[in-house]
Amino acid sequence: MKIPFCFLLFIISIGIASSQTTTVCNSGCDFTSIQTAVDSSKSGDRIFIKSGLYKESNIIIYKKSLHIFGEEGTIIDTQNNGYGFSVEATDIIIKKLTIKNIEVSYTKEYAAILLFKSYDFEIENITVENAFFGFLIQKSKDGKIHNNIISGEGLAEADSGNAIHLWHCENIKITNNDVRRMRDGIYLEFGSNSYISDNYSTENMRYGLHFMFSNENFYENNIFEANGAGVAVMFSKKIKMYNNIFKKNWGTASYGILLKEINDAELKHNIFEDNTIGINADGTNRITYTENTFKNNGYAIKVHGACYDNIYSKNNFLYNSFDLSYSGNLNSNKFENNYWSNYTGYDLDKDGIGDIPYRPVKLFSYLVNRTPESIVLLRSLFIDIIDFSEKVSPVFTPKNLIDNQPLMTQVTW
């Protein structure tokens, strides 16, 4: 049965007429309080908060689909009293606000915006200053977190939360955010099918990005700079990591990426530069490392125990103190067609592949793992001699850990 066009227009006009926009400002508007405006609204309404300072906290939105938006100069100061917004609703949109001074607590995770069981939500163009937690998203799905700036002032992990914290969430897009000086920049626990792209995460005390028990997620085109460590992927599987930059994550326990108990993942087109350790791998299986660049790191890759069936192919290893470190003398991983700046072989047939296989693990890295103080001998002639002897006749390093076809020129993509 065909529905008359005029009837459809009538239904649409009723929907438009039923929703309304209310304004909030310090004087002369519909409301002077954001909470009062929320309480007076119904699902589908829009609340416009005009420029000004609003000293409000714990603004509760329950079972109402609202579009809340401000403008330049719209500032909500929670005065260190709980949350900014606490939301349990579907189809919620919050945009163009500055929220500051979130309460620090050792028993509760206060955030500028808390979403609980919220679906089809958007958080966009929000600036959070002096945050404890920025956005705390729990048991929610199908959301977008885009173009936000979140910063904290905590001096230790105990008085700092995470900028964007997802717990039991699915299908969340986190894009183009700037997160800094928090505990973790972006944190996912029991999160799946999420997309994280074009974020800048810097100066965070622990990790720029942190996955725990989170499967089938994809992150690309992000920059992780000068964090306690760049990224940690732990107890997860099927993670795709493309086109990210990990740099200047430098310290006694810093790395570009920590991979802990992770399976069936991909790393491609990433750049690791000026990190203490580019990749720290422990308990990793069936991971492919393809066309990544490791440059000027202390260790490019440090492999601990229980790492099996991983493939390292067409990567650039440039001027690292150690290209590769192994904790044992067994190897079931494959290295092929990588470019090694320390390779001194030749290519007589001019096919672009070195005629002599390359052993990337130095005996000295084995010694440093066991006696860290020996690092002071790094550039000595004695170390060059023992490294050469180990390459000729491996005793302490895996005999089959070898790149049989090292490239003569850097890989480009």
C-alpha cells in the first residue's frame, strides 16, 4: 500500500514541531541552569548553552535523547565537585563546551562526561581542562568521540585518570583527539570493534593508548610522543596497527609498544623513532610485522619468552643501538627481506638482496640483558670482537635466527 506524499510531510512536520530548542545563559534566556533546562526538556529537544561561565556539576541526563551544544566561550566549572555530565540515554549529542576542574578521588572515577549504557552517542569539540578522567564510557556502543582536547594536571598516576576510558564498549570511533598529561591517553578494557585514528597522545604518565582484554580493534594514523610508554596491547587478539608514529617514549621502562599475551595481530607502516625500546614483545603469537621503520631506538625489538610463529618482513632497521634482543637461544619466528643499516654484506648479482645472510642478534645484547651495567662497553673494540665471534659460530644466540635475504636498500611504501 502506498502512503500519500502529503501524509508523509504531515508526519515529518509533527516530528519537527514536537522538538524544540531551549537556551541557557546567565540572564535573559529560557533557563539560567543547565540542569533545570535538562529536567524541563523531553527526548528530541536541543539545549543551546550560550557563552559564559556556569558553575555546575553532576548534571544528570536520564533516559532522554538530547542534543546539548555550546559555543566559543561556553565554560562549565565543576569546582572539583564530582562529574560534569552523568548520562544514561540513547541518541545523546554533546558538543562545543569547555568543562574544567574535575574532582580527584581515590574511590570514584569522576569524569567530565560519564556515559553509561548509552547508544548512538556523539561527543565532539569538547575541551576538558584540569581533568581527573576526561570521558568515562561504560557498557555503551555505536558512539563517536571526535575532535576533543583533554588535559590533566596530576603529578602522579594515583591522582590522574585516563583521558578517554572505555569499559565494555563496542563499535566506538575515537578520532582526531588531543590527549595529554593524563595517566593513559586512551584506554580500552573489554572493548571490541572500535576504530582509533588521527589522535595525538603525549606526555601521559603511563601509556598513550592502552588495550586490555580487547579484541578486533583497529588503530591507525596516530602519534604517540613522549609518554611513559607509547602503546600497551595486553591480553588481546586481532588488533590492527597501521601508520602510527611512536617517538621519544624514553625512560628506564619505556617503549613504543608493549605487546603482552597478544595473538593474530598486524603491524604495518608504523614508525618507531627515538624510543628506549621500539617494540617489547612477551607472549606474542602469529603477529606479522610488515614495512615498519625502526630508527635511532635503544632496542628496535626486544623479544622475551613464549613468542612463536611471528613474521618480520620488509622492515627498516636504521641506526638502533640494538636491532634485536632475544632472551633465549630458541627461535620459531621468521625474519625475511628486511633492511639492516648494520649489514656489511654485498650484492654481486645486483638483485637487491644481500648474498650473505645477516644475524641481527648481537652477543652484547645478550650480555646487557643479564648484566645491564655492561652497557658502558657499547662502543668498545672488545665488544665488536665478541659480536663477530658469535656471528661466526653462534653459542648463546639462536642459530636459526637469521635473515637469509637481507635487502640492500631501504623499504619504501
